[in-house]
Amino acid sequence: MKKIIITALFLLSISFGASQLSAQAPPPPPDGHGGTGNAPAEGGGAPIGGGLGILLALGAAYGGRKVYRAWKDQQEE
């Protein structure tokens, strides 16, 4: 019974505490980031092409290595 009460108090304190914490800032006012017009928010034009290519190349190399090792282990048996 004591374990149930402690667990319930812990869950209640977590739920009430989480409602008081805010991880994000409040949204900007309706005309906050563009003034007049429909301008993108700050940092909206970040390039992802170079990083995506690097990740794809590393993934292909890792997959090729795994296939090669599996094929090599199969040949030894």
C-alpha cells in the first residue's frame, strides 16, 4: 500500500510540475517576424543538401561493410 501511495504522489507531482514548465518561448505576435507581408521566420533557409549527401554516403558504406562481412563469414563456413 505504501508503494502505491508513493507512486501516486510521484506521478501527481510530475504531472503538476510539467504543466508549470514551458520548454518553448511564447509565439511571436501576428506581425512579429515579417512586419507586413509573409516573410519566412529567421533561419528558414538552412541548406541540408551537403549533410544529406554525407549521411547517405556513410550509410551506404556502413551497409556495404555489413554485407561484405556477412558474405565473407558465409564463405568461411
